[in-house]
Amino acid sequence: MAEPPLASALRPVEGLGRFVLHIVNSAGRFGTFLGQALAAMVTPPFKLWPLLGRINYIGFRSLLIILLTGAFTGMVLGLQIFFTLSRFGSEAFLGPAVALSLIRELGPVLAALMVTGRAGSALTAELGIMRITEQIDALTVMALSPMRYLVAPSLIAGLITFPMMTALFDVVGIFGGYLVGVELLGLSEGTYFGEMQTFVDMGDIMTGFWKSVCFGVIVTWVCTYKGFHVSRGAEGVAAATTQAVVLSSVLILVWDYFLGTVLP
Amino acid sequence: MIKVVGLRKSFNGQPVLRGVDLEVPDGSITVIIGRSGGGKSVFLKHLIGLMRPDSGRIEVGGVDFGRLRGRALDEVRKRYGVVFQGGALFDSMSCRENVAFPLREKTRLSSTDIAKQVDTALERVGLAGIGDKYPEEVSGGMRKRVAIARALVTEPEIVFFDEPTTGLDPVLVNTIHRLIQDLHRTSRFTAVMVSHEIPEVFDLADRVGMLHEGRIVEIGPPAAVQGSSDPIVQQFIRGEPGADQ
């Protein structure tokens, strides 16, 4: 039987409605998951060893990549900003320019992206494999909360390690800029650090700090959520891992913009 | 006693359980048989509280288990032991740590007492001495036995087995069945098992129920089910392909 013309005309609207419902539904499930994880975080008894394990997994094992990317980011910034400033005869401002770029923006964002790639993806894959091999179900039927055992320690570890990783990234980056600006291009050491102290204040440092705290929550939240809700076997784990990294990265950049407009 | 009344469950409008009725007497071994895709695992997930029914009741000791939430649900689950199809052992822990895990997390026993109970549990399943190996380092049959040891170490009143012998050779199937029988004889737990193993389950079970197209079509002692006049039951027991194959 032929389809009424009105029905075919309304099909795009139906599709749009289905898409919106899917988004609202997903956002609701994401929100509920975070609420349950936050409740698990503040519900005793508190387990120290799983938390230390997660700090090691997310933070300590990401040290090398943070040191490497931090150093090279600082070096690239030092090089590019030096040549830009030299056109205006303002090379003296290299130190504050590198420091402000790193502390306010690049440190929190790049450190978060690096930790997402290294630890976030592994977190999703680990939880995903636990899901498809029924290890999460096993915890549930033992009357033990998977939220408290698996998700809450990751969230707390994210809150602790992301600011520390960011601070490390900033410091290494500033010394990377120093290496290029002072050791290679001949700027004086006093100018590089002296101007930095004049222009960088506590507000800049707190901006970077709050960003890193938010990114710590976003990355561990998205990655644990995606791992926790894996289905369809190995293919599902692969898909969830990709989605977790992509979604975390996008949210980091979007949230960075919003925080940039809100924070002083 | 576990009593299931009119249990229904659908996924995306597709009914999987169409009104399951079942009674599991205390201290018995009840085995649910049925074809793959017939809803056995979904049914078991309802019994252990991993899924919620669309309608119907699951009573455990007179309590409507299917409607419980939070702590009340966990209180009933504390009486449970579950052996999953693949074992569901924590792969980041050794076999010994896996068996110790429920004791460490759910009791206030000292580490010495936990170690003693774990040794006893591993001995009971014939695995004394392999405790320090990781699940990936032992055979499939051993993994199943570690899973059984973990499920029984807290001495639960009710133990659920989800196809505990899937993927094992016939000798190991009989070994696991004998092990379950021996453990049941000494511990007297109530057991509900989902299995495909025909005819082996008839030697193990006190009662056998056949789940077909979302309903229990036959239930009773093994001899009665084996002698059932229902053509669906006979067809399944004999392993004959049906009209839809």
C-alpha cells in the first residue's frame, strides 16, 4: 500500500525527534551514573588500596608522557613566541608569554588530552572487559557495589592526579621555554624569570587548577561510563574505547572554552 | 524456598519470558534445561537480581525479591553464591585472592582465618596448591572449580550455576557434576542450575524443568521429565532438530 504523502514528509521530523530523545536519554544516563559515582565516593567504608592503585594507574604511569609532551610544548612555545616578539622588539616578555600560555590553557588541556589517550582509554578497555566477562556482574551478586570498587576510586584518582600532572606539565614546559629562549636564543635568565613573576599571578594559577580538576572529573567520568556500559563483546570494547577518547577530548576542549569565559 | 510466579520479560517488544512459574524446594538441586536462546540465562539473571521483571513475582524466603532495591536487595544477595558461565574470576587477582575476595570484603575475619578458609575451599574443589596462579594460567576446568570455590566459600544458602560445564570435555563435565553433587551433599545448599548437558544433568538433579519459548513446559523429577509425553521435551532430550531448524 502506498505511503500517505504527509507521513513521508514528516519522516525527517520523526528522525530529528528520535535523535533528540536519544541525546536526552544518554545525558540522563550519564548524569545518573555520575550521581551514583559521587554517592559511592562519600559512602564509607573507604578503601585506600584501590585508590592508590588508581592513582598509580592514571597518574604515575602517565608521568613519562607528561614530561615529554610538557618539555616539547614549552620548547615550541619558546621558539614561536620568541620570533613573534622579536618583530616588535619585545623578547623580554617571552617568559610571561610562555608561562601564561601554559598555566592558563595549554597545561591543563594538553595534560588532560595526554592522560586521556594513555590512561582513559585503558580505563575504558579494562572496565569493558570486566563487563563482558561478567566480572562486574560477579561483584554485583556478591552484594558489593561496582560503583564503589571500580568507578569511585578512578574519579577520586582523577581529581588528585590531573592537577598534579598539569602542574608538572607547566613546570617542565616553562623550563622547555627557558632552554630555547635562554640557552639557545640568548635571552637573559633574569629577564625570562623576572618578567614571569611580574605578570603571572595567583588568579592565573587557580584558573589552570580549576580547569585541571574539571578535566579530571570529565575524563574519568566519561571513560568509566563507557567501559561500564560495554556490550557486544570485543567489538563493543573497541568501539567504547574509541568513543571514550573522542568524547573526552571534545568535552575537554568545549569545557575549556566555557571555563575560559567564566574564570577570571 | 524460591517461588517464581508469572515472570514476564520482553526486550524491544520481543517477549523472552512469557510467564514462567517455578518452585525450587529448599536443599534441592533444580536444573533448568532448554534450547539455546530459550531464555534460560535471562531467567537466571532475574533470579540473581541482575534483571528486573516486566511483571510477575520472584519470592525468596517469602520476600518479593524482584521488587527489592538497594540494601534490601543486597541483604538477600548475601545469601547467594553464583557460578557464572565463564567463571567471572577477577583476572587481576590470583585464584587464591579470588576465593578470598568475598570473605575479605563481606566478613570481619582475620587474614589467618581467611587463609584457612580459602585453603579448605580450594581443597574441596581439588585445587590445593594452585592458588597462587592467575586465572589465565590455569585450564578451563580449573577456572570453573575456582569459581565454584569462590561461590561456596561464604557458605551461601542458595547457589546458582549458569551453565557451569559449557566448553568442557565430557570427562570434565562429569567431574564438575560430581563435585557439585559432593559439595551439595556436605553443605545442603539450594541449587538452581541452567544447563545443556543432556543426559548428564538427569543424574545430578533432584528436579528438572524445561524452559521452552519463555515458559516452563515440563517440571519434575528427572525420571518423570525423561518419560514426558510432551513432544517438545522428548525432541530436546533426544537432540532431534525441530521443524524450525
